[in-house]
Amino acid sequence: MRVQESNIDFSDTVTDIQDSEKQVQPSVEVIRDLKELEQLRPEWDSLAARVPSTVYQSFDWLYLWWKHFGSDANRTLHVVLVRAGGGIVGIIPLMLESKKLFGVKVSSSLRFLGCGVRNSSKRGLFDNYSPSDFLDAIIDPAYAPQTIRAFLTYLTENKDSWDELSLENISDDSIFRKELLALLEQNKMHYTASKADICPRLNAPVSMKEYLASLSSGVRRRFSQARKLESESGNASIETIGSAQDLDAYLDELIALHQSRWNTLGYVGAFSDSRFVGLQKDILHAFYAHDWIWFKRVRMNGATVATRLGFKYNEKLYDYLSRFSDQMLSSKIRPGLALLLSMIEDASEWRYQTIEFLRGAEPYKFELTSVYSSLWHIHIAIPQKGNSLKRFFARRLKFYESIRYRFLLEFLTLRVHYKQHRTPMFLVRYVNFRMKKYFDSKG
């Protein structure tokens, strides 16, 4: 689904925006220096804790993302702060990314911190895929219209410093998305908006008994099997992380299980990207200090056979990463499902609002809930900015980068098949894998 509005001169909108609400004049400042950003932590955490926001807008998540993904010669911080009523009422966490062709800059994009980026020194799966499921601004709802107007006024007054605003993974629920699109419509500003992934969520049950009774008989049966894991197997147990010293060991087990499973299926796996490994290690320690980590595993015969990582934030649980070994277990033991059931039970006991199952329409999610939100990508460009030759090269560079990313993924996938099979037959297996994927997508 795409939406496209009329195209007018961007500068014409400044007066419209300012005249629409003269009684409130928020101030805008931009953070471009990392040390200034670090000093912002207390105010950032305070705002994020009291307004609608996700764990991916927390200071630690975005600060550590910048450390592992963002820092690059072609990117600079561009965090927009809106102040009113004596404090910060809005944070739009952006960066300014320059695209160059043969060393010549052809475009500058404002993008959310936390998105998928290509680094000059490290490349991988997350070159074009965000490690953050929800990206958004952090806005006090009481000041939402004024904040968005101030932000757009800032953009129009500084249009010589950027060519496009490209925002991804913004939820249906986002105040920023709703107010931004409404104001763009009102002022007839040119933009495109397209739906991307869906994110199922479960409203945390008040009563586990009633919730389980509402599920289909097949799901109830599997949950019943999972619940008996410890009592019937005799040598299996569910363990929760006990101290900060356990973090690295738990993560290493998750990485091993995750990569083994996905590589066996012929896929690259998220932890093939070294930037993602570094981000998760730092996130675990930072979040553990805040008591934001939910991390459990199933041990059987002295080995870890399943593990599940989630985040606790603003009375929500985020089911972030999980994996289990299907090579060591009988069909009647469901360790991955046992951990998911444990997460739902914890959310119910803690009286949390929701469990976010995050991006992806996997069938098991819709066996547990029918509720979901959609993610949006929004793109705003300055009409007719720059010469036609520059715009031509900018479009060609985007096309080149998309092709380069496809080739990178194919190379990484081919390498996975080689490591799995070694023999010359790996090429046959790779072709079969790709053909199956092709026909599945057509079917």
C-alpha cells in the first residue's frame, strides 16, 4: 500500500506551520556530538519512561546501536530535541547519512538511529535490515502537534542540509506517525508511505486458565506437553539467568543454537553479522543493570537445548530472540514452547500490558493471538532540489546498493552451504535450496 500526495515547493509550508499554532513556540536544538548525546541520558530516559515508547527508543539501545552500527565516516548524529514547558517534550533520534559515488556526495538522508546500515569496514546481514523492530520518535502526547510542527519547521528552514527524510519501522500506534502524516496532508507536502512487516502482540492475560481455555485444542495440547517438560522428562529443567556473570554464557548458547539451526536450514543467521554480536553483548549488560532482561534456558542431560531472550520495558515484554535444538529431543518434549509459556505466565503474574512478538507473521504467533500492528516506511523528499544530474546519480546509487546487498546475501548464503556440506555437492544443494525458495514464493 502506497500513499502519495501533491508536490509543492517545500518552502511554502513554513508560514502555514507557524501560523497554525502561534500560541506555543517550542524551541528546537540538534545534537551532533557524541559527548553531548551522553549528557542527555537522564532527560532522555525520563521522557521515554513516562510517554508511549518501546525498548528500541531507550537511550541504551540507540547509543549502543550507534557504537556498533552507526559510527562511520559517512554518518553524523542528528538528534532533534524539542523543548517546551521547561523541559524536553520530543526527541527525534536521527542521523544524517551521506551517499557518495566515486567520492562525490550525491545525496544526504535523515534516518532513524537503529535502522539497517552499511559500514565501510564491516558488512553483513544488517546492511539493509534493521536490528530494531520498532523505530520512532519519543514524544509527550500533550505536546505532540506542537512538536511535529516545530520539527517540520526546522526541516524547511534547513532544507539545504538534507535531501530526503527516510523513516522505517514506524508502528501503527506511533503518535509521531499519526501527527506527521496528518500535518503533511494538511500542508500538501509530498511524501510516500508504505506498509511493511506486521508485528503480532498478545494482550497479557489476567487469568492463565481462561487464556489457555480460549486457545484451540491443538495449541492447548502442545502447551500441556510443554508444561510437563520438567516433571515427565526427569532430566530437564528451566533455568533463569541469575547474575550478570551468566550473561555471556547464556548469549553464547543462544548464538550457537541460533546459528546451528538456521545454517542447517541453509540460511545465514542473524549472528553472522559481527556488528549484531557486539550490539547484543553490550545490550545484555546494559539492560541487565536496569532489570530489563528476561532470559531463560532449558537444560537437559547437562546441555542447553533451548533458550529464549526477551526485554522488559514499560510494562511490556519483547520476545526478541529464541532458538532450540531439534536434534536431541523426542517429539513430546517442547522446550521452546515451554519457555514461551513461561514468558506468558510471567507477563500475566507481573500484570504487564502486552507481549510483543515483533516482526514476522509466523503461524505460531497467530495461534496465540489475533492482535497485531503494522509497520510503516515513510519517505519525504525536497521536490526539485539540486541539479538533475545529481538526482540521476542518487537514484542509480540506490539501485546499485540494492544489487550489491542481494549479491552479499547470496555470497553469505553460498558460504553457509559450503560450510555445511564441504563436498562439491554443496552447489547442488544450494541450487535446490534457492529453487525451493523461488517456488514457495510463487505458490
